[in-house]
Amino acid sequence: MKITLKSGKEVTLKEVSLDERDEMFDSCEYKFDKKGNLSDIKKPHSTITKWLRLGLDGDVSDEALKVFSIEDRTEIFLEMQKFLHLGE
């Protein structure tokens, strides 16, 4: 699946195995308050980098990933979550 980011950059998501998908989702650590509202996300940068390395089709070297701004990285991460939740 190809995505065009708000910045104009294009990325392609690849199909990942069930094991890779589980590894990606297990890397997210969320903290909720007593009312059930999201209050904190732990390790957001390393989690996003892991998702990019596992979920992007093509070059995922440090050099290739450094071209993305934090906004780009976050947008890709959110699109990947939508993509991986399809069928659930």
C-alpha cells in the first residue's frame, strides 16, 4: 500500500507476518489514568523506528529513515496502525 504524506514524500507499506505484526504492537506501551484516558506513551521514538524498519517496503537504513521529520514519522506510524488493524 502506497501512502503520500502531507509533506509530499511517498512510502510503501509492506505486508508483514503475524509474528512481525505482534512484535510491532507489543512494542507500544500505553499508560491510562483512572478514568481510562490515555495519559502517557512510553518509548514513542524507538517504537516508531521499529515500526518503520519492519513495516516499510524498501531501504530502512538509518540514512533512509533520517530524511523523515517527526511529523512524517508519526503520520507513517498512524497509517501503519490503520493498515494493520484492517480485518479485525
